[in-house]
Amino acid sequence: MRSIAIINQKGGVGKTTTAVNLAAALADAGQRVCLLDLDPQAHASLHLGLALSDQEHSIYQVLTGDATLADVRQQVGDNLWVVPAHLDLAAAEMELAGEVGREVILRDQLRADNGEFDFLLIDCPPSLGVLTLNALTAVREVFLPLQPHFLALHGLSKLLRTIQVVAQRLNPGLQLTGVVLCMYDSGTRLAAEVSSDVQQFFDRQNAAHANAWAATRNFQTRIRRNIRLAEAPSFGQSIFQYAPHSNGADDYRQLAREVLGLPVEADGQRLAAAMSSG
């Protein structure tokens, strides 16, 4: 099973959108996918139509030892399951602060779980607290969504240091493997410049150090600005349910191909496919 944490400590960069729609795209491609919502805002859960009541168990009860992953996991589509979050997850940061081994609770729960999946995707909170540390300790890979603006690299060093420390002390196999450029406007020079800057940044880091981001690359697929991606959550649907022929659906479909190691279709092929399916 490939286990991937989708992280950025900045909000509003396409983190949850990427977690949900990449999970849905992989499921559509025939992969068995579990999406774990570790963000107290519970936006990934809401995006897929799961609005839990106060009486229903969520990832919060898993972290506090009152439930297992199997107890709370729900199937929301063909090949797609969600471990949902609830607003009470915000209390977990304080409640777990005094726990011995608090950083490995999720890892231990995953090891005890009998679910069989090809992919585990974790939507992390926009912070570097106990919840994010649990995700980093439990997975093998990190994907970093970035919005292509001039502050894209601002504050990134703290995230990279956190990944490196976790790799050194708790999870030796952890790697930051991919950068996903979201809200991309191909018509602007700034987007192209930031994309180049990000790649050069990681190239310099990789040349200078052997570290947890030595294999980082920009994904070839860019997630273009698309109003359908913004509308889909309010209907409790992935982009493939809400607007399957939109640019947003096409981009996440191509990103899933990259993640699976398949060639990305050229723009001409994608246009022909869209016209034939229409």
C-alpha cells in the first residue's frame, strides 16, 4: 500500500481539494483507496457528503482509543472509503499533548487495521502540530500542494525541517516526493516563474544535502483554476461526480495517472477524448 500525507501549513492552497479529488481519481482508475481526514475542519469529509452528528464516531475516537479505523471507516463510492473527521478533533491536540508516544498513535492504529487498500491518502491540518506529526509518522510519502504566487516558498523551510526531523527520529523511510501546483493560470508569466523557482529550490536542496526531500519533483500536471472545483464541495461530491468533463476533473485524472506511473496524455489527446465522450 502506498501511504501519502498531503500537507501544507498554509491554508487555501488546494490541499483538501487535492486530497479528495486525487483519491477519487485513483478510485476511478480501479485502485482501492482510503482517504483519512485528519483536519479538524473536516472539509474532506464534508466534500464527500459526510457530515457527522455529535453521536457518530470519527478519527477523533480512533486517536483517543475509543474506536478502531474499521469502526469509523465508511464507503462513499466504488473503491473509495473515508475515515471521517468531526469538529471535536480540534480537542485532540490538547488531549494528546501529555500522552506518551502521542506521535505514533495513528501509525499503531494503521498497523492493527485489517483493511486492504492500494492507497492511503491523509488530508492533514494546515499546521505542524500533533495531528500532522501523526500523519508524517504513519506514511511513506508526502505530497505538497502549492499555489503559484510569489509567497509560495515562504515558510516552506519549517515544513521541510519538520519532515526531516520525523524522518531522522521516527520514520526513516519518509520522503517528500511530489509538489502539486494548484490554482494554476497558464496564461500568466508569474505561474511559470514560480514553477521554475520551486523546481530550482528543490534541485539546490538535493544537490547540497542527502535528506527526506532528495527525490522531490514537480508533478507535470498542473491543477488549473476551475470554478467547478470550488463548487463541488457544496454538493458533497468529488469533481468527477459534479462536473466530470470539466478542466478540474481532467487535471486530477491526469495527476492520478502520474501518481500511478502512467504517461500523461497530451492536450490534443485529452481534447479528443473529451469530444468523443461528449
